[in-house]
Amino acid sequence: MTVTSTEPRKDLRRSTRVQIRVRIELQATGSSCEGETIVVNLHGALVKTSGHLELGDRITVYVQLTGKCADARVVHASRERPLEFGIGLDRPQNIWGISLPPADWREED
């Protein structure tokens, strides 16, 4: 027996996602690669890279458009798309250059 809920699924995202392509550089221990964002939010991004990353890798993300960088961690690695990764920023922040961010993009100090 399958039970289905008629209630809408809660979005578990902590901040609104914004589709934007921004050129980035990622640096991990002993290696670096270029890439671009696919979707961003205050807490991280889905990125496409020129090199492979491992789940759990500690990285530094540099955003070419803004000149800002942030420490992050690889939190998702796609099996279907081997060069797409979800990254989580260590500290919520708008490093992406979104000039009119969604209302829930309040940076925590």
C-alpha cells in the first residue's frame, strides 16, 4: 500500500535559489579549476567545473565578477553529471553579485 500526502512538500532550502551563470575559480588542497555557477543562494551553489572534486572536499570559491571569495565544502556530487557539484558556503553570504537579492537573503554575522 502506498500512502501519498496531499500537503505541499516543504522547501528545505534555507534561502531562495537564483539561476545565474557566474565565472568562478575553485581551489582545493593542491589543485584548482575553473567553472561557473548554475544556481546560487545565500548558503551555496550548484556549479559546473572543468575539473573533478570529491564529496567533502574543502575549497575556496573565487567569484571573478565580484572579486569576492569564500571558504566552502563540496556537499553534493552528481553521478549523472560528473562535473556538477553542490557547494555549501561556510558562512552565508552573497558573493555572487546578486544586486537585488531575495528577501530571505539576510547575511548572518
